[in-house]
Amino acid sequence: MSVMRVLALLAAAALVVASPTGGGGAYGVQTFDIQGTSLGSPGRIAYKTSDLAAEVGADGRVQMFGKLALQNGTGEVNQVWQVGPASSGSIGIHAMAAANMGAKGKLNLVTGATTAVSGGSILRKKNTHGILNAVSWGILLPMGAIVARYLKTFKSADPAWFYLHVACQLIGYAVGVSGWATGIHLGNLSKGITYSLHRNIGIAVFALGTVQIFALFLRPKKDHKLRVYWNVYHHSVGYTIIILGIVNIFKGMSILDVAQKWKTGYIIAIGILGGIAMVLEVITWGIVLKRRKTEDKAYNGSANNNNGHLPM
């Protein structure tokens, strides 16, 4: 396998590559009009080129030469450079290490000065996206579900449990919308880079969460004959959002390649919530069973009264 020494990207779709042309260590220059991350076949680019050539120096480095005709008034261009593998004339993808991802800058065509482009802003937005979604879909919404399932059993907590549940869900949804919007913005900044599964789960969670919010305004009264069906819908969709949200948070952590301490911290947070839920499950079922033994049959047979039963 040979090594592709130089790869320079002068615009969003203009790619100039120097790669081995066979034996003897000779290099040739090809141009690619790329869309997204697919290299495709060599072809004309947006700029008129001439006198393209490449040669290997004594130190093993490859230099490219050539002319590109830019639009009038162009004073600065973005550039990206990489090295990567090439085998039998086929060019492979470059490495994804930090140094590779940071190999970009701006070239001033008037002064000849180059300026490094920092990826700090993008990284901050990615971290913000991750934190917002972890707090909202991954912590606040599970907390709201725990409140609704268990505190409802305690008569003294009525109706405080309801307002606490709604507060957790509304705040969680608001924060989640911010995280979702940040993710959409990051997607627009990263043309050609798509994490399909992560994106699709995120869209599904956002859509289901929005439906849940609007469903609050369509909630039948406790004694309405449709209330039982609304409860089934509300609880099943709610649990689906929580499960998908947690799965997508771990998926996002893998994409960001976060430090293990952050993954461990989130696992501990989820573990604490799970432990609280398990303890409350035992306590509330004990209360429910005790009530069933002491309350009269008419009360126990009421289909629309949930005071003595755990919610779904």
C-alpha cells in the first residue's frame, strides 16, 4: 500500500490530490468535484486549473504545483490538507485523529499569510448539545416519570405530585428543544457528515415529546370513559421517549468520543434514579396491597379511581 502524501481542499467541492501513479515513486495530480464525504471519480472542479504537477522531495515530502483561476475579487480561501492511504490507484479515507481534523486554515491571497482555523467553537457547540440533551431527555424526563408513578400513590402528595411532574416534563422538554436545535445547527455546519441513527432517534424523540406536550391539552377528565385509553397512550409514549433518549445520549457520547469519566458520571446518575425507582416500587406496592385489604369491594372495583393503585 502506498501513501497519498498531499490532499488540499480549496473550497467546499474542489479537491486537488497528489497520489502515486505506479512504480518508481512518481506522483500525479488529480482533481475531484466532491459532494459530502464520497470522493467519486476524478473530474473537473469549480476552478479552471492548469500546469498541475507533483514531485517528491529529498525528505520524502510531496509538493504540488499548479494554477487555479479564482473568481474576481477573491481575497481569501479556505484550505484543508490531509495525508491518507492509496492502493492500486484507489484513494482511501484519511485518519480521524485530532491533528487530522484540525488540519485546516485560511489563505490570504493578497498578503500570502495563513491563519489557522480553530475548532474550539464547534467543539463547544457539540458539548453544549450533549449536555442539554443529557440533562433534559436523560435526567429531567425520567425524574418526572418517577414522580408521576410513585408519588401519586401517597394521598398526602396529591395534587403536588401532578404539578411537580408537569414542571419536570415542561422544563425537560424546553431544555431538550434547545439541545435538539443545537444539533440541527451542528448538522448544517457539517455538510456531508451525517450520523443517521443518532439524528433519526433525535428527531423521533423530539417529535414524540412535542406530541406529549400537546396531549396535555387534550387530557380527558378522570371520570371520562376515554381517560383509560389516554392513560395508556400517555404512559407508553412517555416511557418510549425516555428509553430512546437515554439510548441516544450514549450514542452521542460515542460520536463525540467523550472521556470515560463523563460516561461513568451519567451512568451513575441513571443508576441513582433507577435505584430510587426500585425502592419506591417496593414501598408503593406495599401501600397499594395494604389498601386493597382494608378498603371495601366497591372502592376496589372502581375502574376510574387510581388512588389505591400504581399508575402505569
